[in-house]
Amino acid sequence: MDRQKTIAEMISEYLREAAVLVAVFIPLDRILSQEKSFTRQWFWITVGVSAILLVAGITLERVRPAGA
């Protein structure tokens, strides 16, 4: 199992990991910050950005050629 990762595979992995980081760290930053609050608007922004990144990562992984 000594194959190299393709660029598409690396980008799709990056996008999926970024989705998780956005979902965790934006709320955490807003909640722990003394000056900012985590409002309903920030909740939906976080969910939206995370979902877009996740869907893009999954889509890229699914459309790349098998075995590549």
C-alpha cells in the first residue's frame, strides 16, 4: 500500500477536516470570548459554512476516478 495521494484526494480530505474545525472552533471562540456572543445568526453561519465545506469535500471524493 505504497501509493501516493492524488491532489483531489488531498483537497477533499482538507475540506472535510476544515468543516469539522469550523463547526467546533467558531462556536467555541464566540462562547469563550468576553466581547462576543454566539447568536442564532452565528449558529446558522457556522452550520452553513461547515455544511458547504463538508459537501464539497464529499463530492470531490466521490467524483474523483477510482484507483487514482
